[in-house]
Amino acid sequence: MNRRKMIAALGGAAGWPFAARAQQPAMPVVGFLDAGSATERTQQVAAFQKGLAEGGYQEGQNVRLECAWAEGQYGRFGELAADLVRRGANVIAVPGSGGGAVAAKTAAPSTAIVFGTTGNPVEEGLVASLNRPGGNATGVNFLVRELIPKRMQLLRELVPNAKRIALLVNPTDAENYESNLRDVRAAADGRQILVHEVATGRDIDEAFAEMARENADALFVAPGTFFNTRRVQLTVLTARRALPAIFTTRAYPEVGGLMSYGTDVLDAFRQIGVYTARILKGAKPADLPVQQSTKFELVINLNTARALGFTIPAALLALAVEVIE
């Protein structure tokens, strides 16, 4: 009898590892919904993963990352968010603009949302207030709209005699279109703003041809993921037209654009990753205040300035976080 009991006990012990594995909780899933594409956003995804790691979550070890890419088609945000829910997302991070956070909040009302927005999250209906969001969403305000006056000021310092400033704005970006028009015009300080609505690469080509006929003196590119994905085309055309331009992120001067001023985007993506980790650990979006970006950078491509025949004022060079030579 004792021998039979011992064999039964040993048999039960042999099954312990399998039982323990079966009882392990499933690895949490983080959805990453973005307006761009995987090939264009490798640095941003890495910055987001860095924030997750700061919160104790390593991709493939204790969290699984599921990405969904709108590839410039803002109308797909809702279906992509719903698909992430079907793929088991416990939290959906929506770090870019284009209305993705609003669409995700509508499509996934029971899922925690961590957004990055270039607009006002209260006006957009994402949160009840900045300090107490009150719903299933919180995140980071990139302060892109708030920087429009400063960006316009820098452009005026670069081209003080500019009277006609061309503006590229995307009419399909419902989140920011009207506010971008309003804020740029308000910051123009009496200068004429030549509005060009563009939503495709062909639109951009046609807009630059029109700028030449209008004798535009400078170019202001509105914020938006669509323009970020077209940055090479934009920098090539500004060089071809010898048109001084200011952009929103360092990604433009890194590929030949003249000058950018804006939020340190990679740090903002890292912040979104940190918040995502906090929610995975049990924090509620309703209780996490909306963060504000705190790092901003002026980047100037001096090689491009020389090629265009522009002398960068010493005051601007002194303000620059980086001068590309």
C-alpha cells in the first residue's frame, strides 16, 4: 500500500510543471496603432518600446506588441482599432495624429487608450480634463499647435523680407485642419498666407508648381503624419524651387530640409510607452493626467542653407539644438 502511494505521489509531481505552465496568466498584449507605416516608423516604435522597458515590460518576454498601420489612410483607424481588440489588445497606444485616438476610443470603448495628440484632447473629446481624464483614455500632448507661433517667428527671422508665405495643409486630417489654418493665419503678422490643400503626392507636386506662379517667398508645412511620410518629396521640391521652408520635426533636416522646430518626437513616444506600462500594471487611464511634451528642438541643415544661398542668422544658429553640416 505504501509503495502504491509513493508511485502515485511521484506521478502527480511529474505533472506539476505542466500544471504550473497551464495556470500562468497570458502574456499581455499592447496594440500600437499609427498613421504611418512600419518602414517609416522604426525609430518611433523603438522609442515606444524603450518607454515600455522603463516600466518593466520587454517585447517578447512579458508583453506582446501588435502593430496596425494606416499608411496615411486616416479613414481606416476605426477598423484597425477594432482589429487590435480582436487580436487581444489590453491597451492600445495611438501615438500619432490624424484622428486615430478618437477613432480608437469609439471603436474600443472598453479598452484602455494611450494617445499622442497634436491637438487639444479636451476639445477632441478624448478626455474630460487634462488633470483627470475620466474615461478610458489618457496620453501625451505633443504641443504641436502651441508651437505654430514660434515656428512662424523662426521662419520670419530666417526670411525677414518674406511677404507671401505658402502653407501646405492636409484637408483629410480632420483633427487638425481647421485649427492649423486658424493658427497659422493668426501667427502670420500681416503676411499673406497662400493656402495649398494637399492629400496625395501628386497634390504636393501641383502645389509647388502653383507656388512658383505665385512667387511665394517661403513655405510653412503644417503638422501631420501625412507630411512626415512625404518628407523626402518635400525637401527635394523645396531645394529645386530654392524655397526656404520650416518643418515640424528633425526628420526633415536629416534628409535635406532647411530647418525644423518642434517637439522631440522620440521622447514623446517614449513617454507614451511609460504610460502604457503603468496601465498594464493596473493604473486606470481615468486617473493618469495627460502629460505635456517638455523637450523641443530647433534643427538647421547648414549644407542646405548654403545650397539655397541663404545665410542663417547667428541668433538662430545659437538657438539650434543641432546644426547639420
